[in-house]
Amino acid sequence: MHQEWKKPLKHKNFDLCLSYYGDDKGCFKEQCDFYFESKGTKWPVIKEIIQSLGSEIFHYDAIWFPDDDLRTDATNINRMFEIFMEQGFDLAQPALTKDSFFSHSVTLENENFRWRYTAFVEIMAPVFSRSALKKCWHSFNGNKSGWGLDLLWPKLLGDPEKRIAMIDETPVTHTRAVGGGTLYQYITGSPFDEMAKIEKKYGVDRSTYDLPHYNGVLKDKKLYIMILAHQNEDVLKAQVENIRHFNPNAGIILYNGGSNKNFPENLELAVCPYSRPIKWIYQARVLLDVMRWLEETNVNYEYLVSFDHDMLFIKQGFEEFLDTSMGNVDCMGWQMLMGSERDKYPDPNVPDSLWREWKKWKGIFRTDNFVRYFNPGQVYRRGIIQRMLAYLNHTIKQETLDNLLDNTTVYGFEEMFSVTLAMASGGKCREYPDGNEYNFAVRWGDDLTQEEVSQAINRPAYYWIHPVKGNNLIKTSQWLLGDVPDTKEDIPTNGHADIKSDLQTDVHVEPPKDAHTELQTDVHVVPPDEVHTAPKTNFHVKPDDDIRIDSHKDSHADPHVTQPVNNESKRRGSKERKEIKERKKCERRERREKVKWEGIKRREEKRRERKERKEREKREKRERRV
């Protein structure tokens, strides 16, 4: 197949050396730059050729040793060498296309990556740098089959980190079954026995072949969606299919928040290498870890979106929606609140828990207040992410920050950490259109019903929903993708519909409540045309009047979405009764919640009073002693 390697000839930017082991003398001599004829197996013969060429072979920056049954072309080979040299690899190989014959799954192309860092490359097609070849070529005649040599080479190179790679951007096709080549006729013993001798002599282990890649560089995408999950691969699969259906050009990153490092076992996803077990209410570091990984590997993207395990997309066009909605702002989220707006929080424990630790975090954020987004669907531009990471690098040591994040008890810190850091870094932030409160499409608590999902589809500013959990997520995704009939049994119909027909999107900032009179709020509104700088303590809140959604005037469905079955005319009366019933149920629930939070508030006030009384008594005791 070497004839294909040179096509198109004008793109050939390498020298080709052929070692012919057939019986037709001079068969391919005119088709290459160097020509040798030798019977025998691949690697002992290659060592003989290197000895024949002498120092001439070390004039090359990189040398590739492919098997003769690989299908590729000159353009692909050139690009492989370019990547190899640009990244300074010691040892690499092109990944194998999905239709290739293969021995080790890690060698198969992963379409999420440009290249992946691995513990070895296979003897089928390794690329050596000049320095790596000098260290390894003496081992090429270690046995006849070559089996086990690919375990030895990384050890001879010192197992360098991020210098051994599988290049996914330039895959080749292995066209012949493994072990089916004619060269195996020259092997008298067992290749497995030969590999065992390599293992024993050099202290290497064939279990290395089973290791997955440990890091890599993702392909450039305009939109990356980060999913946090750690169990239930069927649900994750449904989410991934949903994302890929409605956002076919987006990249997906999984943050594995559990202890099972092999999760998921049957999905090809890019897993953040900084993943670690995460407690449900302490997820602040998740988005930060993904941001760091993307920047360390210099991936080009525009938007990073956090996607909870109980979210689904409901229509296409999300990228275009972000372009329009975000304008010149840096981040966007649902229900933006200041820390001082305690009474507006669905759960006052969230701000209260951060105020209790505020002394630890105030020095990092360098402000007297903080900001909060509902966690699902937070969006950050790459530009503000770069500024956030630079801000942290100049503000706190990585080890100190990691220790703070690992030991914080701030409840729901993921809702406050990233957006407050964005604003501390000089970012402009806004809410989603219609995103100033929980409603029928985005809320905490009960799963959305099919009716609510249908309503969200018909609202032009809604592209995703939350929450839909477990099996309900699977069924809802199937319904959205048209895989199941439109029946009441598929998606739950009992829930709470809290539909607001005249939602506002402006952010209203109040001064701190009496409970926090010592804290100051420094917030002002930045007009769209104002030149923005990045002060240390001021918050810049971008108004969203320019992206107003009037739900009364615009009742048309999104043009990209198939309309759900409309049977309102047949069941108008029963639906109105149902809505009244649901509204009353919602009102009762709100009253219960109000009573609950008032009780929490009273207990918190009593706790503060006890604390103040104890401090006052201590003060009085000290004064009496004096």
C-alpha cells in the first residue's frame, strides 16, 4: 500500500525507505528514496537497515516505522509529522480508524480528541523522534516478533509525561487481521513467550496494554458542554444522544464525580482528567477543573456550558441563541441574585452558609458581596475564563485554593463560586431571558411534565429544561427525539406548573439586609456601549433590556422544532380545571415553603442572638477581670 502513501505526490514532504521481503528482486526500487531487500521479521531487519544507513538516519527529525498494511496518504502523513514535531513528542503513532483490525482499544481513533497521551504506542506504526530513536534502536532485535518491544520503549525513554501520544487527528486504517501477515512465517517460537521474556528481563508488564489514555487535547469547537455524572450509564447515554441530536457541532466533556474510574464503560466521551469524587452539594471545583484543563491544553472554543445530570435540550439553535442573547457579556445564568438578597433565594441556607465562611473567601474575591446563578445551564465565554484563571494565579496559590475547596462547607457553592469569580475578574454577567425565577421549565424539585416540556418548546427563549431525572429523562429524551409515541404513559403528568406570563429579566439589587449590616454592596449597571475595565472590587451587571422576550406577543414555536400534538380544542374545559387545580396545589406548596423558610429564619436569628450574647458575656467577664 506504500504507493498510496505518496499520493498526492505534490504533498509528499518526507523520504520513503522500503525494505522488500518478497522474491521479485528490485520490485519497488523506483518507487522510494531508499531501498533494501531482506528476508526476516520487521524489527531485526529495521535494526540492520539503521546500521547500514549509519548517521544518515539521524539527520531526520522524526522517523516512522509503519507496517505495510496501513492505508493512508501523503497529506495525512505530512500532518502527522507536523503534529509530532509541533508537540515535541518522543514517541507516537497515528490512531486506527474504527473499521481497522486492532489489538488494543486505546489505539482506536477517539473522535473527541486531536491527540491523547498514552503509556505506550504499538509496534504496528510507531514514530520516533531523533533522540528517542538513538535510545531505543539497539532493542529492535530483542526478539523476532517484536512483541513486548512497545512495552520496553517507554521505559528506555524514562516514561516521559505527555511525550507519548496517540494522534487521533491523522488516523490510518489497518487492513489486515492481527497476526495474519506473511512475516510470521519467520517466527519459530511463540510471540507470547517472546513477550514474557521481555517482561521478565526489563520489569515491564503487559497490563499496560489495557490502560486508557490519561490526558489529551480536545478538538476545537465553538461550544463545549460539561456534564457532571458518576453513575447510571443508561441515563448518561440518553443525555449524550440528546445533546448530539440538538447540538451536533458541540463538544461534550464528562466530569466523573464518582469513585469508579472506568465510568462510563461503553460511551466514548472526553473525561476531564481532573475528575474526582464529588459530594452532591459541594461541586464548586467541577467547572473550575474543566476550565483549567481546556486552557492548559489550549483548546479553541467560544462557550462552556455546565449541564447537570437531570437536564435535556428541547430544540436546535442553542449556539445561535447564545450569540444573540449574550452579545458582549461574558457569562449568563438562571436567576442571578446578590448575596445580600437573602429573602429572594429559594433556599436561604445557600447564602447563609457562604456568609459564615466569608472571611475565607473575601480575600480571593476582593469584594464585599457575592453573586449567585442557579447551577444548571451556566454559560461562560473563553475570554472571561482566561481572565478568571489569570486572576486566581495572581491572587492565591493553587494548593491553598484546592485545600479551601476540598474543605468548604458552603452549601451549593457551585452556584456562587464561578459567577462571583467572573465578576471579580471584571466580567459582565446577565440572566437568561425569562430567567429571573423558577418556573414551568427551569426549577428545583419535581420533574417536569410532558405538558410543561411542550410549553417550553413553544417559548422562543427556552432551549433546555430542568429537572428530568432517571428513567423519566430517558423517556422524555426519546419523546423529544421522536423515538416513542406521544402518550401520557411515557412522561410523568403529575407535577407543579408555575407559569409566569410576564417574566422580567432585569436584575434588581437591594442593599444588604439588617442581618448583614456590616457588608457593603458595590454594584452598578454598565450600559452596552461603555468601555469596560477590570477593577478589583466593583461588580458590573449587564442589563438585558436589549434581549427582551415578551411572552404575550411572541407565541410562535421555534422554527426548528416539530410542533407537539395540539388537542387543546378538544379538552379545553378539562385542561382549565386541571390548571386551576395545579395552581392551587402550587399555592399550597408555596405557603408551606414560606412557613418552612420563616422557621429557618427564626432559628437562624436565634442562633445569631445566642452567639452575640455569648460574645457579650465574654466581653463583660474580661472587663470585670481588668
